[in-house]
Amino acid sequence: MEIKYFESYEKMSEQAAEIVANEIKAKPTKNFVLGLPTGSTPLGMYANLIEKNKSGLLDFSKVTTFNLDEYYPIKHDNSQSYYKFMFDNLFGSININHENINIPDGEAVDAGSECESYEEKIKKSGGIDLMVIGIGPNGHIGFNEPDNFLLPDTHIAVLTEETKEANKRFFDSVEQVPDKALTMGMGSILKAKKILMLVSGKSKTEIFKKFLQGEISTSNPSSFLHLHNDVTVLSDVGI
Ligand code: PGA
């Protein structure tokens, strides 16, 4: 595992975009499969990727993406959907073929079969080349929350009251926070060939310290990254 510390969020974000760009450029003729997160942490990286694309330094026309998670149920055009987040912050501003964009469908009638077909689509794509993730203050990755057990494949996660409370700031009221989410499982994430984790902000100090101790536990889903042999962590959190 490679861990790099940056003095500022901006520098960390530039480096994250540089890593993503270099991986995409290293596979110019074939379809590159990129896993993507939402949240505040990747915003700087997305801004840098848009910049590279606009200046002709990076081509997304042969990139396929798979997003980590989505609320359920939620309409695509809901201001809080991860679908809208991704189009507002990345997809709407780069030359990606929209047919190559995959986000768990918050509008699916049958959430269970949506999860199965999402996992199948990842497999059919040839697998994720580079999976970019953030980390929650409680160690969650996507909606894989600390629990007695974790699930390997894309599945329906029931939001804890704690998570609903934490996320209600984005909605008009806590009642409007969806009860569930569709999320890649820890197995879907760990099957990626490479993983890039971004850790930003003071609220991540404690969990990052715990992560660095290296003990693997379902009480800290991020700790399972220690089982993967190609993980890069970029952090602006001083320990
Ligand atoms: P954040 O979210 O980037 O908004 O901190 C990360 C996460 O909860 O996984």
C-alpha cells in the first residue's frame, strides 16, 4: 500500500486526477473501466479531470464508469441523487459516451434485480481497472457501514438512523432522506485491479489513524483494503 500525504486539499486533488489520467492513458485503445465515488472529497479531483479533458489532455471517449452507490428510492432528477451529482460535477462536462455511464438505478422498480444486474454489468465490462473511493468518518466505503458482517456484492443497504441524521443536512428534512441505498459490496470494490482512496478533512483524522493501524474488522469496512495488493491512499490529513 502506498500512502502519500499532501499539505493541501488542492494538491491532493491534482495528484488524484493525475493518477486517474495516467491510468486511462496507459490503456488508450481498449475500454478503461473506472469506478467513481460521490461526496465532497472527490470534487477537486473531478474539477481537475474536467480541466484536463477540456484542454485536450485527457480523452474519456473510451472510458466506462461504475458509480459506487445511490440512494433508493430516488428520482434521477432529485437534487440529492448521486445521478444528478455525477452529471453536475463530472459527466456533464467531459466527452464521455453516456451509454458507458453506470450508476445503480434509484428509480428501479425491483431493487434486488437492479443490484444483481449491476454486479453482472461490472463483470461483463471485464472488471474495474481503477476504483476511486472516499472514506466515511466511521470507516464506511460506499454504503458498506460498520456491522457484524459485510456483504460482498452490490446490494440494498438500509440506512442507519445515524447516517440519515448525518445526511439530512442535504435534504429539507430527515423524513426526506431515503431509507435505503444501492451500493457495491466490499467484494465488488476489492475485485478492482487498482484502488485509489482519498482521505480529506479533519473529521477523518481518527478513522485514518485507525485505518493505518492495519487491523481488519467489519467494524471498520475500510480496513479490508489491507487485503488488496494495489492500493494508493492520498491524504491531506496530518497524523
Ligand atoms: P465525503 O464522504 O467525501 O463527503 O467526506 C465520504 C464518504 O462518506 O464516503
